[in-house]
Amino acid sequence: MKYYRLTVRNELLFTRAALKHQNRIRVVDLLIDSGSTYTIVSWELLLSLKLDPASSSTRRPIMTANGLLVLPEVEVDELHSLGRFVERFPVLAHTIPLGSQVDGLLGMNFLRQFEMDLNFKQGTIRF
């Protein structure tokens, strides 16, 4: 079994991820969010990968603390994180506040594809 140490800030867990689309790769910091059905990344990040969320015909409703949002879904060629990767991976686009220490969140649509143990106290994940 392989262990990965997560970054812990303010009792939240973070990890690095790489998104690849065509010949572009962006490395980002993502909040691990087991309460989110979808992986969500910043609109600007997707534009830098030459993906235009505004032109996406697929929209997904998500419930947040501030109410219901309907976000565009786009597909990256690959998402790599925690020693694993998924091809043709759907992500939702959302505006991330300026000055934020995170580029988005890693949701259950990535995490549930793998058998893993998430240890919140130790800040580790094991595959």
C-alpha cells in the first residue's frame, strides 16, 4: 500500500494535482472535499488549458452554503493526483476568489474511482 501525506491547513486537507489538456499541463492545489460530488476548478485555469467553460453545453447543479449553483462542465484529457490519474475527466468551472490559497477542490467523482483510506487525524491517504 502506498501512503501520501496531505497538506493540512486550518484543519482542511489539500493536495497537488496536474490537469492535462492537449499539450498543456497545469499543476494546482486542490482542497480534498469528500462532500462534493464533483471536482471543481477555477474558470481561469480552464481558460489557460484552452478550454472555454462558457461554450460548454453541459451544466451541473450543485448545492452550496449560499444556495443552488449551475456550473458548466468541461472535460480535461487527464487529471493526475495522489499517484493516480483518470483520463477524459469531467470538471466543473467556478470562479475562485482572488487571493485564495486553492485552485479548486478534488471531489468524489475522482476519489470514488479508487480503493483508499483517508485518515483525517494523520493527514494521509492510502491506496
